Amino acid sequence: MFRNGDCGGGIMQKDFLDRFPKTEVTKEVFFNTPQDLETYTNGLYVQQGVPFNDIESDNTSNYQAAGYIDGLVRGTTTPVTVSGWSDWDRLRRINFMLENSGKAQGDQAAIRHFIGIAKYFRAMYYFTKLRDYSDVPWYGKTLATDDPDLYKGRDTRALIADSILADLNYAVENIKPDEGNRTRVSKWAALAVLSRFGLYEGTFRKYHPEVNLAADSKRFLERSVWAAEQLMASNRFTINNTGKGGEDYRNLFCSATSTA
């Protein structure tokens, strides 16, 4: 029997069991440098997804009978049968980094760059949710198992869209250009998503009066135009080098060869 802190002839230190694990990363010993943030954001790229056929592109639409969109059209979608609602762990991973990134010391531009990448992924996550469900709960923090916000209702489409726009604006302003590396999220990727999101949300508001946001559609459309203009003005991307403008784009879809 041990008494008075005596452990077999020695004195047991009170903090002996109060140690950080050596086999896993914890927030207490991580998120301290830009390199830590880079390492963490590397794990977010799995959320990007890589479309590999036309059914996932702008060239066609998804008419798979097994898709949940078909269920929405047919009225067979219910809280029990709906899909696409079980991936909130992805959002938690993003928010976890954003909550702890304030600890990082060092090159501030690099820190903002990786925060921008995390916000880019959060915007992408909520863009999908907005597109599929319109009003959804907005979570800008990690949630504990007893957090009452776990059961909160949906936030408005206006709040979700403004939050996505804020994340993308931050991403555009702070993520660095690709600098020759096209395997990472860059400023240009953020601009492309901002242009697409602004066009989507602006036109949705304009042509869906039932959401009562038509009066605020122009703001998103103007932001879409601005982002597209930034991409074009960079002269970093071209359809091909013939310089024929609209004809070049048309040939991407109607040429019988792959050299148009």
C-alpha cells in the first residue's frame, strides 16, 4: 500500500499522469507555426473531390435515378431517406483549425494563407449544403457533445450565403498564387469558386422570388463578374492559343478532334 505519495520507496510526482500523448497531435502542442498550419490543411484536400467523368462536369446534368435529386423531384425524399447530411465531421475539422490558428507565430502572410485555405474549404462545404438544402445551420465553431447548438434550427439562406461570401473574400485576399505548383489551392482557385458561387447565388435569388432575396441579387452577380475579370486579367489561363475567343470555346464541345 502506498501512503503519502510514497510509490515503492519513491515520491510520486503529482503531475506524473498529466502528460501530452506522444502518439497523437494535440492542440496544446500544435498550431504554433505556419508549417503546422500547412500540415493540417494538407489533410483537408480529401474534401476537394476530383470529378472524373462528364456527369460531374458542366457538360451534362445528373440524371441518375439513384441520386437524391431524383428523390427531391419525385417527392420521395424524407428525413429518413435523404443523403448528404452525415458529413459534418468535415466541417468540424475545418473549424478546429480556425479556432486554434490564432496561436501560430511567424510569417503572418503565410499564416493568413493557410487560414484562407481553411476558409476556402469551409466555403466549398457550405456551398454544397446551400445548393442542396437552402437554409441550414451555420456552425462557425467546433461543438462539444453537450453544446446546445447541436440541436439548433436552420439559419437563413441570407446568413449562409453571406458567410460563404465572407470566407471566399478572405481566401481571395490572402491565399497566395500557385507559384508554379498547381496541386494546391491557390488564389486563382479561390477566384474561380467565388465567380461560380456569385453567379449561382445571384441568379438563384433573381429567378426564385419565393426566397424573398431578389432585391439583393446584384451584389452577388457583381462579385462574380469581378472575380472572373481578375482571372482573365491575370493572363495565366487560356482555352487555347488561337486567339479566336468565342470560336475557341465552342470548338471545345463541337470539334471531332482533340486538337481544336
